Amino acid sequence: MGYKKVESYDEETTGKLKSNFSDVLDLLGENKDREGLMKTPERAAKAMQFLTQGYDIDPKQILQSALFKEDYSEMVIVKDIEVYSLCEHHILPFFGKAHVAYIPNGYIVGLSKIPRIVDAYARRLQVQERLTHEVLNAIQDTLNPHGVAVVMEAAHMCMMMRGVQKQNSVTTTSAFTGEFKNVETRNEFLNLIGANLR
């Protein structure tokens, strides 16, 4: 009976991060011994490991684990994939949605693998521009499809909480290969991700 939470973290890394976060609290002038902060260095150490777990994941292996030979050559789209990442410039969150499409060339991939590779790259210190290209390149290199398209839309806390402090700005990035360089194909993709088809 009761509550049991099972998590796995590298003890050495957790210890070093915990010590560093404890120093940060001291440098900010906080009392790390008060009730609300007593466990904060350890919590922050574990949170940072969780938020950057993508360094330990090989996105191409994720795709290779679920490749299926299939005679299908039309566009496959997975849209509205939630994205949560940390900006490498300020280590503040950015979050939004990714829309990913590819045109198969003899092989399809299990649909759940596309959001998994988005997560694998997003769970690293990132910039949105590189993240967009990393997702695109992983699919292109692994599946060798007729084309890949990735569009990402995200709000950046480094722009909202500090600096310019613009609350309603959204950053959109895109990348295309193969058939998606064709205006007609690209426009079909953009229309489909903008449409509410449910």
C-alpha cells in the first residue's frame, strides 16, 4: 500500500549537479536550508538529467527499430507533436508543436517513432533551428524517402520572461528535402497541417 515512485538517475552525476545547484542557491542569496528549498538541489539535479536525456538516445536506432517494407508512396504526416526543450543560450524552456511528413520510398516507419525522435533531439540543450534540421536529417538518412518536411512552431521563455519580454511571439522554422522542394507538394503539406481534419 502507499505510493512508490521508481526513477533511475546516475548517482555520481546527481551528486555533482546537486552540489552545483546548492551553490547557485547560495550565490542568489537564498537560504537553502529553509523548508521549501531543502530538497531543491536534488530535485533540480534530477530534473536537469530528465530534461537532457536525449544525449543518451540514438534517434536513428529508434527509426531502424520499426522499419516496414510497404508499397506506399503518398505523403505520411504526423502533426501537432508536442515539443519541450531547453534553449542552450539561457537554459530556459521553449515549447510548441512539430509537424513532420515524409514520402516513403519502399519503407514506412512505425508512427510512434516520429514523435520519439522529436523528443530524442528536443531533450538536449537546443536551438529551434538545429532541432528542426536534426529531425529532418534523421528521417532522410534512415528511411531514404522521396522527401521529408518538418515545420516547428514554438514559444521561447527567453523571449517571454526576460530580454524583450514579448508574450505572444511564436517562432516558426521549416526544413524540406526531395519532393517537398516542389512548391505543389510543399503547399499540400502546409495546407494539411493547417487544416482541422478531425
